[in-house]
Amino acid sequence: MKHNSLVSDSVKSMAFVKGSAMRTVGPQRHPLQAPGSVPRFPPLNKAYDGIHGSAMAVPPPRVHPEEVKSSRSNTGSPSRSFVASRTESLRSLEEDRIRESREAMAREKQLKQQIVVLQKLVEDLKQQLKAKELVINELKAENYQLEEKYRLLYETEKADHTVTCNALAKTEADLQQSNERIEKLIAHHDKKIADLNTLMSSRLTDLTNTKNQEIAERDVKLDRLKKQMAEALKGNSWERQQQLDELTKELSRVSEECDMLRIRLKAASKSNKGGSCSNCESSQSLLSQAQSDISDRDQTIRHLKNLTMKFEKQVKQGSTLLGLTDKTHRLSKNTK
């Protein structure tokens, strides 16, 4: 609005100069600018007070015929020198008026050009203002959308926070109840464990006493059995040793006889390879008998070996049983 008022004031001042041939107060001389140059104006947001721009045009003093007549009547008949000076002054005034009129017309033309430039500048500023208003409206709409978006997000987060707080409070209450229940269960189980420990201690004492009594009775029985076995083994060990010696001698004798019979058999078989003799049948019968005797003796040897192995096994079992009885007796003494 201030800019428009300044432009209108400039136009009015030009119209005033154009409508009347007047001169400005004082020797005002403004340098003419090029038509294409744009003058610089102060900022539009600056406050203006008083009169601004070019000096106001003031009409030159007019000379009326009455005043001339009165001056002539007052002075009497003018001289030629006075008339000539007066005419010269009027001519100079007329030349000044013409010159000032030309300057005013040039200044008017310059101001018109400035007005065109200013109008174009105003249009550009209006277009820029409209564009900025559009941008401002778009930014306002975007800002409103963002405000709505973040407001909804805030409301959602607030609702979720409320739900989370409620869930947390419920969880804390449940946790408190669970802790109380766990403490009660711990106290109950501690009491139960103490009762069970007391009961188990009493039972362990009873079992220990019973075990010691049974071990003592078993030790007595083992001592008795050990004595009986020792007596039995003392009586049978010599007899078994005699039997083992006799069987060993018999086994060695039978082995020697078997070896001799094998040697004879081999010799007889070698002698019969050359052809038959008169004593073939008798030799054959003797050979068959010898083979049967050898098989019988082999069977007897195997039987004796089995008996020997059985006797050895019994002796080993008796020794192992004696060792176990000694070990059991020592363990029973250590437990006591």
C-alpha cells in the first residue's frame, strides 16, 4: 500500500507540472537518467513522515498590466533604458520559463518511464507474492496434515502407553502374589524337609543297628562255615592230592604206551608196503586190536584229563571261597 501511494503521489506531481507552466522553487537541476535504468527506492516496509520526492512546483510571479500602469504612473514617463531593461528581463524570464518547461517535459517523460518500470516491478512483485502465498498455503496444508498425523501418532502412543502401564501394574501385582506364594511354599517345604530329615535319621539309626546286628550274626555264621570248610578241606586235600598224583602217573604211562604203539603201527605199515606176507592176516588182526587199544587208552586219557581239570577247578574254587570268607570277615570287622 505504501508503494502504491508513492507511485500515485509521483503521478499527481507530474500532472500538476504538465497542467500549468510553473517553475520549481529555487534553482532545482536534476540530472537526466537513461531510459533503461531503474532507480533505487527505499524499502517498502520503512515508515515515511513528511514530504518526499521532488520539490513541489511553484508558479512564477505574474506581472499584471495594472501593476505596470501603476508603476508607470508612480514613476512618471519611463525612460528608454528602463523599458529596455524591463523588456530584457521579461525576455529572460520567458526563456527561463521555456527552458524550465522543456526540463519539466523531459522530467515528465523520465518519470513516465520510471512509472512503467515500477508498474512492471509491481506486477512482478504481485506475481511473486501470489507464488509465495501459494507456497505458504501449501506449507500450511502440509503443516496441518503433519500436525494431524503426529497428533494421531501421539494419541496412539498415549493409548499404548496407558495399556502398557496397566499391563505392567497387573504383572507387578501377579509377581507379588507369586512371590508370596513361593515364600509360603518354601517355608512349607523347609518344614517338610526338616520332618523328613528327622524321620530319615531315626530310620537310618534303626537300619544301622539292624545292619550291625545282622553283620555280627553273619560273621558268626561265616566263622563257623570257615572252620567247617577248613576241616573238610584239610581232610580231602591229601586224598585229592594222592588221586592227582596217581592219575598223573597213569596218564604218563598210558601216553608212553600210546607212543610205542604208534611207532609199531608206523613200522608195520612201512613193512607192508612192499607186498603181502604169510602173516598178513595175523598182523592185520593184531594191528586192529592195537588200534582199538590205542583208542581205548586215548579215551581213558581224555577221561583222566577231564577229572584232573575238575579237581583243579574244585581246588581253585575252594581257594577263592576261602579268600572271600577272609575278605568278608575283614570288612565286617572294619564296619564295626
